[in-house]
Amino acid sequence: MNLAESPKLEDFGHDVWWIILIKVVGIFAFLVVMTLFTIWYERKVVGRMQHRPGPNRVGPIGLLQSLADGLKLAFKEDIMPKLADKAVFFIAPVISTVCAFTAFSIMPLGGMVSIFGERTPLQLTDLPVAVLLVLACGGLGIYGIVLGGWASGSTYPLLGGLRSAAQMISYEVAMGLSIVAVFMTAGSMSTSEIVAAQANGSQQEIFGSTVTLPGWYFLMLLPSFLIYFISAVGETNRAPFDLPEAESELVGGFHTEYSSLKFALFFLAEYINMVTVSALCTTLFLGGWRAPAPITTWWAGANEGWWPLLWFTVKVLILLFVFVWLRGTLPRLRYDQFMRFGWKVLVPINLVWILLVAGVRVAANADNTVRYAIYGGFAVLLVGIIMFWPAKKQVEPASIAPEKLPEGSFPIPPMDLVVPPSPRTKRIEHAAAAPSATPEQGE
Amino acid sequence: MTVTDILLLALGAVAAGSALRVVTTTHIVRAGLWLVVALGAMAACYLVLTAELVAWVQVLIYVGAVVVLLLFATMLTRAPIGPSPELDRARFPAALIGLGSGGGLAALFIFGYRWGKAELAAPGTAGVLGKEIFSGWVLPFEVLSILLLAALVGAIVVSRGERS
């Protein structure tokens, strides 16, 4: 693996203006094409999962379907609700889209390449705190949704906007905490340096024997990886966490009143956000643009030139597949379950895990006494947690005594009302119990 | 005047102007949006002063979480579209307090630095900032965290209400 190909922080900020322009246009085009492709990909994959072909009319195997949809959206009437706050109604989708595009500017798409003779990293820019920029853009993107929901001057969008505000803030906490372990392990918040840190596994001495740990962080930091991905699904409002736009509850959620290009912008932002969180996941946990291990052993040049773009895109597409897979298989969570899961499961596990990672890192650099003290502390902590794990409280069943209602109220069915089984189920059960005598007994 | 000076002045003007709009506008939600602009301009000031980490954390925490929560709370109760002139504001005392604290701080700064030149500190990277916080500023840091914890516990106690 040629580490010289991996860009350093000093390599950024020296580009000529036209190279910057090329990169900006390139990233814009990449994101728009990825959005069009992802919409088609999602419909196709969900179609396959539901035993139907999915879009197959426009273009070869339906590839141009999203383009046709986009054109159709552009020609629709742009409706401005009468009660809407005009300025905010207009700005909201713009905020969403701008934040979505901006977040991608620090994604490392590859190592050093040469564009028309200029040596430059395949990444628009990098900062010492690049990952925070992505989180900040995610945080600002909430405004688009909340304001869009509020400015519509209608109930369902407002409810959707409120839900999304609560949801995205909650899951942003879990997401930010899950990245902390990566920062500690990589020793940097810059995306290009995090990718470089995953190039080689570190040599670690565990009880006298030297072991090479796997380079990519998703194995070493598996809890962080899982929590990151779960909160990424929550952060992008995707099923099973798509409460802000739950069709069966809120019509369409925050964008119910939007039409035409403004709606298209929200749609674009949602899909770009999906691509961005997948790209960030690739960068933080899956080795970024580096080729997976078996390829690099028989092909030394896999990480050079423009090839990294391929590995990067493939990894992002695999993660996008997981997004679609989740949507195709899981039912939507109830709102309270969702909030409880975020605050009472993801955040505490994350905090304990960060403590653990920090302890191991201190232990790795300390002398033996401190090391054994830390490991002993972990053991005591573990035993303590097991011993004092709160037992499940016996939940008393709700009282089923009929409530005392004032005179003249509506009659209420009893709380212990049992719905009788449908006659059809009964018949099927019956048939299953006595399969030989079905035709006669069924009548 | 260097570019840094001009940028700082311009961003300061944006921050002050939008802060003024926060307290003068009669649209509740727009007041929140002006607050976003003010805080964003502050973050940009930090960025100009090469404190990158502080700048992005400012955007992340204040713009991305605190004001969103404020908006969330107003929308949860009442956030009408359009002006709400029935809101009462204590104009005179508020102006007095605002001007007094602003003028006092300005006087303090002028008294402290006397228009002298201060060297720009080293870029505020995560490492530098961490060393500073956990060496010279440990006590304020911990006191602040206790304050936040107390606020958190207080909020829980208040929201639980009376229970037998």
C-alpha cells in the first residue's frame, strides 16, 4: 500500500481556481447523479423485495425513471398556500438543499490525482475539524424541515416539522457521540487523516504477544459503527424512523403543502443526505476510498489514481442498499418507542463505550501498574453492572373496571373487550388441525 | 486595516444588527431566525480569528440544537404565522439593561486593552483547546458542567410535576 498517495492536511488549500471549480462542479454532478440513481435503485430494490419488477418503462431497465419524474415535477404548478409565511416557505427548501450539498465538500473521494497536470487531492477541501462540519450541516438542515413545516400554515406539516425537530436533535446526539470513538482512535477530526489512519492496522501488544488489529474501524469500533448507522437512519428520516413524513399518519409530513421544484429540492436534499451519511460512514468506519483487503494483496495499484473513486462509490452503494433493505423490511416505529430507543439505549451505551475506548487507549500507553489498574477497574465495573442491573419492574395491567361516567356521556366499550376471531381464520385453523377431512368438515 | 479587521467589523455589524432584530421583530419565529443569523455571525467571527473548533461547535450546538429547541418549544405552544402585536415587552427596562451591560462590557474592554495590539493566539485546534481547558480552566469547566447537570435535574423535577 503506497501511503505517499494519501493526502496530508498541508496538501489542501493550494489549488488553482479552475481546479476548485472543476471539483465543485464534479461534486455537484456526482450528488445529483447519485440522487437520480438512488431513487431508481431504491424503487428497483424494494420492487425486487416485493416480487415485482419496479420501474421498467423509461430508458433501459427503467434507469431514466427518476429523470422523467424530475422533469415532471419541474412542469407542475408551484402552489403557495394562502396562510403560508411567504419568505420562510421559500427559504426552507433552499436551506435544506444548500446544507446537504455543503456537507459533501469534505468527503475524501480518493488520494492524490493529477487533473490536467496539476497534482491535487481528490477531495474539495479538508479542515482539521472536517467531521464537525458535516454534523453542523446536518444540524442546520433541520431548519429546512422545521421551517418548511411551520411556514406551510397547515396542521400536518407543522406536526411533521415538530416531529423531525425532536427526532433529528435526539439522533444527532447519538450520532455525534458515536463518532467520538473514531476521533480518539484516529487522533484527528480531519476526514483525510481518518482515512489515512485506517490504511494499516496498528500493532498492539496484548499480554506479551503482538497482534495486528484490523485497519478499518468498523471491526474494532463495532458498537460505534452500529450506533452511527442506526442514528444515521434516524437523522435522514428514513424508514423505520420516517416519523416526520409518516404517510399513514401525517399525509406527507413537513412537505405536504410543497409542490413543483420546491418539493423536488426537499426530495433532492433527503437523498443527498442519505448519500452523505453513507459516505461519512464509509470514511469513518469502512476505510474511506481504500480498496478492500483482498484486492490490494494481488493488485498493488488499486489505491492509485482514479480507482479509489470506484471503491468509494461501491461502498456507498452497499450502505445505500442497507438503507433500502431496512425500508423494505421494517415497519415504522411508534414515536415513543423511537424516542426511548434514542435516549435510553443508544446514548447510554455510547457513553459507556466511549469510556471503555478511552480507558483502553490510556492503558495502551501506560506502564504495567496503571494498565492493570484500568483493566481491574473495567472488571469491577462489569461485575457492578451485572450485580446492580435493575430488575424488570412488574407492570400492573391497566384497570379494566368500567369508568364512572357522568350522565349523558357516550357509551364506551369495556376495556377487556375481546375481538372474536374472524370466521375465516377459524376455518383455516380447523383445516390445519384435521387436514385429511377438510372437504367434508369445511361445509 | 487588514482583511481580518474588515471581516470582523462586518460580521460584528451583522451580529449586532440581527440581534437588534431579534428583540424588535413582532414575528416570534422570525425572531428565532434572526437569532440564528446573529449566532452564525458570531461563529464566522471565531472562524476569522482561526478558532475553527469553537466556530463549528458554536454552529453545531447553538445554531443546530439550542435555537432549534427554542423554535420547537414555541411551535409546540403557539407560533402564529404573521406578526403578533399582542405580545407585551418591557421596552424601557430592557433597553436600559441591554445598553447598560453592552456599554459596561465595552468600557471594560477599552479599559483593559487601551486600544493596544494583542497578538493573535495559536490556531484554536482541538489539541490546543483541550490542553487549555484541562490545564488552566478545569475548575470553570467543571463548575459549568455541574450547573448544566443541575439545570437538567431541575428540568426533570419540574416536568414530572406533583406525584404522590
